[in-house]
Amino acid sequence: MAWRGLFVTILVLIVLIDAFERIPVNKIKHTKKYNKKAAVEKLKQRYIKNYKPKINQKDYSENLTNYEDAQYYGNITIGTPGQYFSVLFDTGSSNLWVPCKGCPFTDFACLFHKQFNCNTSSTCTMTNQDFEIQYGSGAVSGSVANDVVCFGNTGSGYCTDKTQGFACATDEDPVFMNMVFDGILGMGWDSISVDNLTQPMDQIFANKATCPQAVFAFWLNTDLNGNTGAVFAFWLNTDLNGNTGGEMTLCGTDPNHYVEPIAWAPLAATDYWRITIDAVHVKGKNLDVPVSGSIWAIVDTGTTLITGPTTNITALVDSIGAFDDGQGDYIVSCTGLHFLPNVTVTISGQDFVLTPFDYVLVEEQNGGKSCVLGFAAVDVDPPNGPFWILGDVFIGKFYTAFDRGNKRVGFAQSKGGKGQ
Ligand SMILES: *[C@@H]1O[C@H](CO)[C@@H](O)[C@H](O)[C@H]1NC(C)=O
Ligand SMILES: *[C@@H]1O[C@H](CO)[C@@H](O)[C@H](O)[C@H]1NC(C)=O
Ligand SMILES: *[C@@H]1O[C@H](CO)[C@@H](O)[C@H](O)[C@H]1NC(C)=O
Ligand SMILES: *[C@@H]1O[C@H](CO)[C@@H](O)[C@H](O)[C@H]1NC(C)=O
Ligand SMILES: *[C@@H]1O[C@H](CO)[C@@H](O)[C@H](O)[C@H]1NC(C)=O
Ligand SMILES: *[C@@H]1O[C@H](CO)[C@@H](O)[C@H](O)[C@H]1NC(C)=O
């Protein structure tokens, strides 16, 4: 009996260990000045319906090629046998696309990346359905194909069937040329999906045997290089030994990488990952300034910054004591970072504290350093807004779980990285 009990226990343990898939993710390493103006423009185009860019769109597109926004990317495979693609895991959009074999020689972004070849996949069918998606950073168009999509390595078992629709892109904005990833895997909800294509996760989540929890979660190694002081998660990619910057888990959360409890916030809508946060406060010595009360927040792995309504961001910047350069950058002295107050975001009753070392972006410039806040003002009118956007400055610090099954987002203190 005892042996049998032990056997069952081991079996249960094996099942538990196998209950979710770990997908290594990397992050872009910033080498150049972060173009906040372009990033804000990209967010406006992404989130404000019928937004008309006031400035020359081309300037921004060109400038966007010079910077890399927060990018969590990792491998998927498509087809049989599987063709590898490195894709951006983007919770702020809802479509999968990869460059397509046979794209015209004018599509440099396609030529410089891996291309999906439907002809060499025994499970692929090409449809006549057109596809076009506009990202803040540029447009992508092509045709819809159907095939098997797997997370992680081929044979991981975390695969869709061959009816999974995705876009085979034959025309990409040049903005995508310099991107380190081949395509984008949208992880938002169907209501914002172009052509009503469902997300590959939906099929995987529907299989309760391999996927008991319809959840995906991100963990980033916040101090991969063993640095201390003004180092920011989004600067980190792989270390010199090629270790990955973090992981995304599919079908569960990874207890190695967070500390209980997870603060779960129910979704306010199923378009973006839209939750309601309780408050944002600036807390420091003898200082407790409410910057906003209860308000929506969108959790977006596809952006670096934290943004909020202008009223809120102005209050925030004032209480931090940053200098507004009138160009959308809020500047602080790099030598005085440890004198700046903490910023606390309260979610489902739990406080998430950002220290100045988390929210200040340090940029190397002309041999010197400049320090700007990782906050920006973005106003979105009702009914879609107003909301905050929690980008990588926040997600990069805290373990973040997206629970599709229970329609909620959870945050927890992360652990298991160097310096944590
Ligand atoms: C784009 O970059 C160029 C050169 O760095 C700069 O002169 C121009 O003002 C930038 N445009 C915008 C819209 O930021
Ligand atoms: C992605 O797949 C390629 C090709 O097999 C491999 O070289 C690379 O290390 C993988 N990257 C990650 C993050 O797993
Ligand atoms: C795929 O096969 C079709 C039909 O044979 C052909 O017309 C097309 O050019 C092929 N595409 C590629 C990218 O090889
Ligand atoms: C997508 O689905 C919605 C609701 O199910 C429908 O109203 C809409 O016409 C569909 N759009 C397309 C492009 O199929
Ligand atoms: C800011 O938060 C950090 C980490 O939670 C804490 O150690 C520090 O004392 C806080 N600073 C202030 C001024 O409250
Ligand atoms: C934060 O912004 C919201 C939406 O604009 C506004 O209603 C609220 O009063 C602001 N809070 C503060 C403290 O400025």
C-alpha cells in the first residue's frame, strides 16, 4: 500500500511538473536613446480610435526603427515539420503574423527575417482571405494561412491543430526591418482581432488534459547581469553566457518565480487586458500624494512605459520633482536617484512599489548619462478611456499572470533572479 501511495504521489508530481510549458523569453537590450516621443505616438495610434497622427507619420516610423520598444520575444513553430519563428509576445494586440515565403523583393523586413513556407508544410492550407493590421509602429498585410502552431519547441505538445489561422505577411512596413523578432503573436482578446482570427492559446487552453489552467505568465530576470543601482529590466537581454532574460509560462504560473500572494484583478472588459487599479500614490519621507484613485489600467507587454491621463501624470511628475522639458520627457538628476520617492500602485488591495531605480530610464548619450522618467501622459477619451497603461517598467519588475479562464490579471513579487 505504502509503495502504491508513493507511486501515486510520484505520478501526481510528474503530472504537476508537466502541467505547464516554460518558454524562454528574451528582452531587447537598449543601446540608444529611448525615443519616448515616438513611443507615445505609437501608443496613441494603438489605443485612440480614429487617431489622426498630428505629425509626419514618416518621421516617427523612421525614428521607431532606431529604437526598440519593450520586447518580450521567444520561439514558436508553425507547420509540419515545424518551422521556427521568433515572435514578440504582445498582450496589446490579438493577431499572429510571420513573414511569408515568396514576399516581393521590395519587402525588406520580410527578406531580412525567417519566412514561413506553406508549401513545405504537410498540414498547411493557404486561404484567399486578405489580412491587414495597423500597429502604432507600422502596417503589415498578407493572406491568412491555416496550420499547426506550437509554443516552445516542436513536439512540446502545446500545439494547435491545423485549422489555426494566422497571417502570412507579404508586405511589412520598413519599421519591422530592424526588429530582432520575425513576427508578432498577439495575446489580447478576440474582440480586437483583425479578421476575427482566434489566438493560438485558445485551442491550447481548450484542452483541459494538457492545460488545466488557461493562464500565461511572464517573469523577467530583473538583474541578469548582477548589476546594482540604476539598471532597468528592459535593458536586459541575454547575459554574456547566453542565458535567457526570463520565461513565459503557458497553462500555469511558475512557483519558482513569484512570492504568494498573487493580487488578482478582474477584467473590466475583454478587449485589451483591462483591469481596474485601486490607486497610484507617491510615497516617500513624509510624503503621500494620491496621483490617481480607482481607474482602468491596460496591461501591455508590447510597450516599455507606464502611461496615465495628463492630470495624473502631471501630479506624479510634480511630486517626484522632475523637470518637464516640454518635449514629453521628465528629467531628473542621475546623481540623486536615491533621493527620489517611491511610486506605489495598489492593485486588489496589494501595494506594488516602484523605486526610482525601477522607474527612471538611464540613457547613455555622448559618453554621458541622462535620466528620464519611464512615465508618460497619454489621454484616451471615454468610452475607451481614460486609463493607465502598465508597460514593461511595471511588468518587468513584477511577476504578471494573464488568466484567460477566469478573466483576470494577477501580479506578485517576483523571485529567482540574480539580485532577487
Ligand atoms: C526623428 O529623428 C531625427 C534625427 O534624430 C530628428 O531630427 C527628428 O526631430 C525626429 N523626429 C521626431 C518626430 O521625433
Ligand atoms: C529559438 O530557436 C532557435 C533555433 O532553434 C534557437 O537557436 C534559439 O536558441 C531559440 N531561442 C530561444 C529563446 O529559445
Ligand atoms: C507554392 O506552390 C505553389 C503551387 O505549386 C506555387 O505557385 C508557389 O509559387 C509556391 N510558393 C513558394 C513560396 O514556393
Ligand atoms: C467578426 O465577428 C463579429 C461578431 O461575431 C461580426 O460582427 C463581424 O462582422 C466579424 N468580422 C469579420 C471581418 O468577420
Ligand atoms: C522605497 O521602497 C524600497 C523598497 O520597497 C524601500 O526599501 C525604501 O525604504 C522605500 N523608500 C522610501 C523613501 O520609502
Ligand atoms: C486621475 O485621472 C482621472 C481621469 O482623468 C481623474 O478623474 C482623476 O481626478 C485624476 N486623479 C488625480 C489625483 O489627479
